[in-house]
Amino acid sequence: MSHNGEGRSNDADDALQVDTMTVAQLKEELRVRKLKVTGNKVDLVTRLKAALVLENQREEGCDDDEPSGKSDDEQDDVEESIDTFSGDKGKNVKLWIKEFEDLAELCEWNTVQKTIYAKRLLQGSARLFVKSDDCGKTWKTLKAALKSEFVLKVDSRAVHKELQRRKKRTDESYHEYCYKMMEIAARADVETKAVIQYIIDGIDDEGYRKSILYGAKTIPETELHTDASALGFGAILLQRDSENRMFHPVYYASGKTTPEAKYDSYKLEVSYKLEVLAIVKALKKFRIYLIGIPFTIVTDCKVFMQTMKKKDICAQVARWALFLEDFRYTIIHRPGNNMRHVDALSRHPLPAAMLVEECEDSILARLRRNQLKDDELKNIRKQVEENQADGFVIVNGLLCKEVNGDTPIVIPKLMQTSVIRQIHERGHFGSAKTEQLLKSDYWIKNMHSKVERVIQNCLACIMAAKKTGKQEGWLHPIDKETPLDTYHVDHLGPMPSTQKKYQYIFAIVDAFTKFVWLYPTKSTNTTEVLNHLMRQSAIFGNPRRIISDQGSAFTSNDFKSYCEDEGIEHITIVTGIPRGNGQIERINRTLIPLLTKLSIPHPAQWHKFVTQAQQYLNHVPSRSTGMTPFYLLFGVRMRLKENLQIREILQAENAIIFQEKRDQLRKEAHEAISKIQTENKQNYKKKRKKTK
């Protein structure tokens, strides 16, 4: 569009060009004319049309005070740029006058033009009032009369109530929602901070949504690399490191295409749509990270670079183009040979073949970096290097503590809380077990008090905590000699019913090793119990003894026949005395809050977290044996995906493997169990009273 009048088409052509412009083109035209570029597309179109009318007026030399020299189309464009005022719908007359005067200033109207256009925009009661009162001879008198007659009596409390009740609807964008809230707040003198808080409260209480409303002061340079193939889509979000000025990946994403796309991908049109769809899907996936910040889209599709400039595009691509208007991006084309990293994601989409793991080198680098930032650890490192510090050693550039022949890593203050929280959230265990897990890999000064502080502030533990009280009865420990000799069994429930109708958990505990097996069940009948016991028998064989309560599943003739056929001794506890089966009751007591914490995001799908709970229970050292149930039963340590495996990295070349005899290990465990049982019996009697 020309700005100097040369080659300018007629007014209708100008209006047509404005209506077909994109938001970016409209803003560019307004910037050239040094006009505001805020507002939605309708506001931009209106502002540009008004400016064009003014330019045409100047070029044609229309210096008349009367606006009758303009064409009807020009008058319509100007009048449509501001709402009418009737005085009947509760609209604030002061706001309407301000909008009108802003437009008049933009169009450089004189007082006569202001009066004429203002009268045209009056309707209803306001129009009748002006005619009857004969107060519209000048704009000054008209404005004063309108303010006097239609001043809005505002109930500030009602405005605050309306802001409090107004919530964001699912069918409106965040921009629309914010503008509607600001429109409501404009009726009264509401502080900006209060309006912002009302806006935040009106959005669904999910963190990723509210994060859109907050911005960062320092934003790293960001790039989004995308690619598409017949098999799927791939995207990588990268940010530039402030130190080495290199881009590093911070997020990977991939997905499969539809079966139809696989057969039609050879067509140019389908291939182009897949590339655009890959960008749209990536923007939806990373929206909370990219909204409101400038970033670069890197693609190997040249056609996409022309998408926003095309006038004739299909409806599907047009919808995608409108979606892209929410972001501040630039597009860069890069040849396919330089996009192999993201091409691999598109040709191997999840869950087909991809394993994403945290880079071990990055963990070590982060530990080294934070150790070097810690003033106390820097002094210790200096003393170690000068052979003046006892009890510390540097291994692979990391400061470690020498403890009983082991070298756990010294955690710097900056990472202590996050490491403790990560270990605690494996199973939300108490301070003793959490501290025991920490000591196997890490060393933290004053570990006990810091562990307790983190656990006391764990929201999941606070919500699921159960109060305990003093009860009657003495403790009578049950002798156990070897693993898989005695099983304690019981049902936990009823639980909230799931989609698969699971309502109970059938639990089995090995009395010697404390190893736990958990099975979600639909009922407490004998059939399901026997199915799980036979599955257990196929892997581990039969126990010598089973201890249970007197539930119907364990007192039925079928269960009695099964025990007799398999040569199993069945012992039932006294009704109403659950501590008779204390080991399984202790597991139940731990399992309920553990499942509650693990399934907080999806409480109706608790059965999906049962295997994870079993894994955590078998990974935590028992107070009786001082070893984990898994290690005591199998003789090896359990490997969890959450483990950082730092010690394995540091000791990969200098590791010393110790293999003790299993019989000796179990003998020590038996002695430890006997000792702790005697201790438990004595401590238990101190807190009990004789049964009446």
C-alpha cells in the first residue's frame, strides 16, 4: 500500500485492501503512520481506515469544516470506528466521550465536525434528550449536557462482585477474557493490582495455565526446530546458553501421523500440510514456554515461509495461520541435511522407538558447578588439594566424604533441598528411612534436621497423615528362619472403584525379608486369592505357613482344601485383634497414605500406582534388618529409573565388587531380626497396659 499517494487506488479499493490485510501488515501500515498498534484485528482495521480517510481528505484539499464532502463509505468507516451511545444500556458516558475525542483527535476534526458526528452517534434516550433540551449547538455544550444527564452511578461493591464471579469460559481466548475483565473494571475505580488478581482467580486452578499470565525479566534466546514425515512429527525446543553461547535442547516431542497421511504423503499438498501441522502441534505442546516471548521457528520447508503471505489458502491452513498469530516468531529455512536431529524424531515417533534419559554428564557438571559456587565447599576443596583436610576426597572433580570406606558425594547447599525432596518423594517415607536412603549416595551436613524440615513441609504427607493413639495388648513376635517360609496375607479396602472394577488390594508379605507383593482385585472372594497364590507359587514355590485373618476368603472350604493339597499350614488370628497379623497390618498402614500421595493427580486410577508402590516398599531398608527387602531376597540392589546412578559413574573404573555368601547374609539378618524383636517387645510394653 502506498504511503505518499502515488499510484493510490480509489477509496473502495483502499478499504478492500485493508479488510484483506493480515495483522502483521496492518501493524506495519500503522507504524509507518506513527499510530498505535495495540488492540485486536478489528481495532487495527478501524484505525487504519480512519487514517486513510484523513489522508484522502488532505490530498483532495478538503479543508471545509463540514464533513459532507466525504463519500458515504468514508463516513461509514469513521462512524463504525466507535460505538453509538443511547444512555439506556448502562454504558459509562465518560468512557464514550473519551473514545469519541480520541477518534476526533486522530482525524483532526474541528468543533463543528465533532458536533455533527457526535449527534449522528446518539440513539435512544440520548438522542431524544438532545433534541428536547436543545443543547447540541456546540460540542462543548453537548458534552457537558451528556455528562450531566447520563452520569453513571456506580456501585463499587457490585463491580467487585461481578469481577469475582466472572470466570474464563472455555470458548474464549485469554486475550478476550482479559479485555472483558478490564471492561467490567472500567465501570468503577478499581486498582490495577486488584484487576490482575481477579483475572488470575478467574482462570482454572492449574499451574500451566496461570503461567501464561506471568513473564520473565530475562528470556534466553529460543529456537523451535520442527519436521514432519509420513510416519510422524518431531520437535525440539532449544535455548542458548549464556556462558558458551551454544544452543542446548530443553524439550523433545514427537507424535504419529494418521494412517491416511502415510499413503498420501507423496503428494506435495499433503506434505506441505504435514510440515505446517508439525509446527502447530509443537506450538500447542510448548505454548506455556513460548507465549509472549520472541523465538525462531527453524524448518526445512520453504513453502511454509510463504504461508502467512498467501491470499488464497485452504480453510484448514487458514485456521492454523490464525493460531500462529498468538505468537511472536520469525521463520528460518534450513536445508534437510542440517535438520537430521529433528528428522529422527519424526521418523521414529513415540512410543515406537525412543528412550529419553537425562544426560549423566550434565548431572556431574551441575554438581561440580554448584560445589564451586558454595563458599564452604570451596574452602574444603582447597584444603583437600593441599592435603590439609581429613575425611574428604576429590573423585572425578567432585568433592566426596569418606564414610566407613565409602565415598558419598557432598551435596552443596543450593541442591540439598531438591535432592532430599527427590529421595523423599520416591515413597513419601518418614525421616529415618529417607535419611537412610540419602546416606547410601550422598553426604549432607546436619542431614537429620534438614530431612525433617523437608518432610514437615511435604504437602502430600500432610494431607495423608494419620493420627495414632495408645491401644491395649502386648506384642508376641512370630519366629521366622528363612525367606519365603511364612506369608502374611490380607485384603486392603474397599477402595474407590476404578473403571476396571478394582476395589481391593490383596497383599502378601514375606515374614523374613519383608518383601511385599500387591495385587489389585475386584472382590475378596476365594477364587481371586487362590489365583494370586498359585501365580506366586509358580515363581517362588509354596510357603510353609500362611497367616491371615478370619475373612471369608481364608475360611472357605476351597482355601482349606488348597492349603491341605499344597502342604501349607494355615494360621488365623483372633477376630478383632488385627495386631495378631502385625506385619501385614503395618504394610497396610504404610500403603494407604503411600497410594494416596502417588495417585493425587488421578485418584480414580489408584490401581495404576500399585506396582510403583510395591517397588518403593521393597526398595526401602527395613528397620529390623537394616537392608532392603529386595536385596535380602535376591542379593542385588534394585535399579530404579529415578536413581541418578552418580556413584556408578564416578566409580566405573575403580569399583570394588563385594560378593558375600547368602547364608552368612541371612544369618546376620536373622540375628538382627531377633534383636529388634526383643527391643520392640520391650518398647511396646512400655506404651501398653494389661488387657481388661
